Amino acid sequence: MGKAVLCPVCQGLGKYYTPSSSDGSSTSGPYHICHGCNGRGWVEVSTELYPPKAGKLIDIVEEERWKR
């Protein structure tokens, strides 16, 4: 299971600004869609301590298929 949290890259804005000055003090430059959340402003994180490995999940699916 997962939960939604604010994107750590854009802090929930869905976009980030490229500084227009060399010292980074001005953020009036062009903005870009956030690569962390694809513009949503949030990301989904797992609430499980150890999520299942893909191989184990495939084994479970194959096992269920043979039971039918």
C-alpha cells in the first residue's frame, strides 16, 4: 500500500524554476515541469517496510494461475 506525499523535488508546485542569475537569487527564469512528479505535485511512497520483490510477485501470480 502507498500514500501520497508532497514531491521532494518541487515541494508540491509541479514545476521548478531555472534561476536567471548566476548566483541563483532570482527565480524569474523559465519554469520546467518537475521530473520527480511529472507536474502532479505529489508522489506515491510505499508504506510497507519491505515491499515484495518482483520475482516473488511473479511466483504468486503463476501459482494462482495454476490453481484455476
